[in-house]
Amino acid sequence: MDLNKVMLIGRLTRDPELRNIPSGQSVTSFGLATNRAWKSADGQKQEKVEFHNIVLWSKLAEIACQYLRKGRRAYIEGRLQTREWT
């Protein structure tokens, strides 16, 4: 059995954008920033930020647009999907 599950806690980098696809289904997307901090071997504080593109569908997309705003902290649970653009 395989598993593709991710849990993220971070801050929104932009307001969610709600739109409808031709079938009438709602979809929203927004950015989420997560960071981690640690001390290096020489005692210096280090920090790294990762940026994630989040896509939500259907009723969850509508709820996200109602409550989430840029800068707010959010917990996102879902699966990873890699997309390519040319």
C-alpha cells in the first residue's frame, strides 16, 4: 500500500481566489509559506522558508474564501501533486 499525505501549518501569502470551472465546480487557490529555524554547528541561527501552492475544490473552496485572508495562519491537510508547465 502506498501513502501520499501531507500536513502543513503556515501563513497565507495571498488572498484565496475563488473561480468556477466550466462544469460549475468551485475551485480556489492561494499560496502558503512554511518555515523552519535551527542553529547551525557554529551556533548561528538559520531559517528556511518553503512556499506551497494550495488548490481546494467544491464546498471547501468556498469555505476557504470565506474565512482565510493573506497573513492568517492555516492548517492544510491533503496530498501532494506535481504539475508541469511548458
